[in-house]
Amino acid sequence: MTTTFRFLFSLGFFFVFLSCHSQSAIVTSKTEIADTAFVNLKDYSLDFVYDMKYATEDNFLKAKVYDCDECFLRYKTVKALIAANEEFKEKGLRIKLFDCYRPLDIQKRMWTIVSNPEYVADPSKGSIHNRGGAVDITLVNKRGRELKMGTSFDFFGPEAGHLYEDLPQKVKDNRALLKEVMIANGFNSFDSEWWHYNLKSGLKDKLSNEKWECK
Ligand SMILES: [Zn+2]
């Protein structure tokens, strides 16, 4: 190989490298995640506590209806939830998750047990959970203990409502803190359930019945 040829040969490699490099840069920008894409919360933050009730038998269905305790949500819901959790972390608290995205078939099963729209969304209309924009949550302190909220998660009675007055002041304060930070980060509360929050920009996203893969 002559020196000139060796030089041209190396130059060729250099350009191949450059073109591959620029191509991968373009691919990266094209594969930016859409706000409405379903993602796993764990891929974006490890700062949440999980107690996914429907991945156990400890729920009102008395059945394990999820194969694993993953929290899938639309990407925009994940971003808003992480922003809220950052605010709670500054106060020495964290969000604990009870439920996130919920396939439509599970909604139908819930509706057959509790056919009351105050507590379970009618599957013909769909819940924001089925759209990837709702979360059921509480707060835990640094030792991982839940803050007192007055009732357990999925308590079907007036005591679970935001407007219920006959509660200790501490409970009212805890509910108010959860609500204040969630609303400041783009969520709406739900009058009859202190644990439920809907992403305001997710109310009209498509219903889904996709099940996620368990690792
Ligand atoms: Zn909910």
C-alpha cells in the first residue's frame, strides 16, 4: 500500500465514521419520546415507593389482576409526577403509588363489583387510568411510613372524600398538602377519593387495553 493510498483509505474511514455519527444523531432526534407514549416510570425515576395493590390480592377485587408491580403511564404524566415528587422530596416526603395505567378489561371487572360512578368509572366512558393519565397515590415519610389520610386506599365511603369534614386536623393537612402539590404540577383532584389524581392534559387521550410486559 502506497502512502497516498493509505492516506485516502484512512480518509474514507473518517468520512464513513462522520456519516454514521451524523446519521445516529438524526435517529436520536427522531426517536424522541412522544408525550402520549406509554413508558415505565422506573425508567425515569427510582425515587418512588411502590405498593401496586392490583398486583396483589389486597384490593377490593380480592384478586391479583396485574402480573407485576410496574407503573406505566403516558410520558407527560410521568414528567408531571416526577416534578411533584421533587417538591415532596424537599419536604422529606415521597409519593407512594397504588395504581397507574389500568387496562380497560380490568376497569370492566371493577365495574361489575362496584357499579357506582362515584367510586369506579363506567368502562363505557373509561377512567383516566385507562388513558394513562391517572394515578392513585399517598405520601410516605423518610422512614417509608404512610402519612395519615383518614381512610385506606379504595375505601368506598364519604370519609374518603375531599369535602368530608369530620377528620383530625392532621389528616386534613396531609390531604391538603398532597392536593396542593399535585394541582401545582398539572393534576386535578377527584372529590370522592383523596388518593386519585388526573393529569389535566390527559383527559382526552385514547382509552387503552394494552397489557405491559413483565421483566
Ligand atoms: Zn384512581
